[in-house]
Amino acid sequence: MAEKKKFTLEYEIKSSPKILFSFLNEPNGLAQWFADDVTYRDQTYSFIWDGELQKAKLLSVKENKSVKFKWLDDEPHCYLEMEIVQDELTNDVALLITDFATDDTLADRKLIWDNQIQYLISVLGA
């Protein structure tokens, strides 16, 4: 099995960090753009895509800053982090996505993120 490698993507999002954050850590916010359905219980998120369930443990959360998940069925070193970065001079807001993929799935993973983030931007009305 090919080893997964870390990659980071950055997207400019015209939104306040506070509003954007609610779409990254609240189940109903995540369900609007990230998965078909999301529930949260006992530090564990359950994500459903096309009827398929994936569970993730919440590793860390920083208010209006970042959220980090560990997929329960993934390799030990792999995680998903969504971090909000705001430029001090321009106040521009960017969303940094840190994820893991094998060399042969990297292009697909990036495309999926591009599509998901476009959807998020449309949901935000940004």
C-alpha cells in the first residue's frame, strides 16, 4: 500500500473568520458543504457521503482559527486540518487545508477540495 503524504491547499475566502469557523466545526455547518450529513457525539464526528459513513475524532479546535480531525480508519500519521488565516494588513481571509493522499490519488484529492471549497464559498455567499 502506498504511503500517504501531507499536502496543503490555500483558498481565499471572503468571509469573517467567525462565520467561516462555524462552517468548519459545527455539524450543521459542515453538512452544508463538506458532507451529506454530519453528527457529533463524544468528541467524534460522523460524516456521511453517498450513504457511506466515516468517523473522525476531533483532535483540536481553536476558536475562529482551526479544527483538526483524525479519521478513525486512516493511517496513524494522517489527519485533516482546516485553518483560518487572516492577513494583518489587508484583513484578507484564507482557508488552509492540510490533508493526506497517496501519489496516485493526490490530483483527485486536490480536485475534490477545489470543488468542495467552491461549494463552501457559494454557501457563504462570498
